[in-house]
Amino acid sequence: MLENVIITNLSNGCILARAGERANTFFRRLRGLLGRKGLHQGEALVLCPCNSVHCIGMRFVIDVIFLDRFGQVIHLIEQMKPGSISPIIRQARYVIELPAGQISRSQTMVGHILKLREY
């Protein structure tokens, strides 16, 4: 089932995505962003449960945020390139894939708290 979410950084008030999609089934997480040409500003993919991602077969660069079960940012990857694989972040419960540069633009840092609100 596809659920839409707004992602807000509660630590600094920045909205990271207004058109987030939640991938919460095995097949939706498996497909991820494969087949897309890119992510537009305001878009995101939230994978749950998830503690590692790959960009094998992708055509574009993304930013990746790992959250624990409380929504705290525990790891960041900026400018993850096609063909690469993230480390396994054992404490991660959620992974948010964003357009490249969104981590920097939103000034999101490890330790910040993010809120995912369904709409």
C-alpha cells in the first residue's frame, strides 16, 4: 500500500518533503526508486522497515537519511551515486531517499528529530 507523507525536521522547522511516498511492503521497498528518472524538489521515498539501501540500476544521485524508531537522524549520506551501496545502519528503522542536495538545503544533521505525517 502506498501512503503519502509530509516530512518535517522538528529540530529546525524545515520541511524536507511535501510529497513523500511510504514504501512499507517488501515489493515496494525492493523496487524503491528504480525506473524513475529522478526526484523533484519536495519529493521523497520513505522505506520502512529499512537499515540499508543501494543505488544499483539507478540513474541519478540521491541524499539518504537514516532514522531510528523514534525519528532521530542517526546517519546521513549526501550525494549517493548510482551503483553504490550504503552501510548497514543497525539501529535504523526508516530510510528517507531525497533529491540530491536536500540534506544540505534543509540543514539536517545527525541528532535532529524528523516527523513523518501521513495525509
